[in-house]
Amino acid sequence: QQVRGYRKWVLTLDLQKPDDHNLVQARAKKIYHSFIVEGSAKQVNIADATVEAIAQEVKEDKASATTFARAENEVVKLMWGDKLTPFKKSKEFKELMESVGSYDIDAKTRKAGGKKKRRPSVDLMAV
């Protein structure tokens, strides 16, 4: 969610302006250190090539709206794999969905969720 918010926010700025550029670079570094750096508390599982590409952009102060798009796409693909269905059946998922009130879990939902594999219809690499 932070990455999507980052992308939308960056698109509202003019990276040619030094103040906007500096704000973007600072926020990109924060996201990088929170989710990309090995050993960070919220590290995501993404390909080494993706980590290296992001690291290079951040270290060279060249972060943009698309800096984290490839990583976001990889994470979404992993979530839509086989691991999401068992998680959707878990007590933790049920509690989460009940707390946000956006998903009713019943026998019909579980059956459909366990058999139907859907891929995201949005191209996350597009900005």
C-alpha cells in the first residue's frame, strides 16, 4: 500500500524541481530501507535483479514513480500463487476481513476461493 501511494504521489510532482526531487528521493529511501534491504523488518521476497535495480535507482537519487513497480508486481504474483488460497482459509484472514468488513467468509466463498485462480487484471508495471 505504501508503494502504491508513493507512485500516485510522485505522479503529482515535478521531478525537475529540486524540492520535489528531494522529497521523492527521501521517501524512496524510506520505502527501500523498510521493504527492500536484506534483513529489514518488513523485507519482501523479490528477485535479486529487482533488488539491485531498485538499489541502484535509490542510491543514485534517480527514484521515480516506477522505481518500485516491478517489486510490487512480483509480490502480487506471489500472493496470487498457491499460498494465497490456504491463507484465505485461515483464522487470521477471517479475523482480518471481519475487522475491515469487506469480505464475507462462508462455505460458498471458501469453495469458490479454493478452486478459482484469478490473476490481477491490472498491469502493475503501467503507470
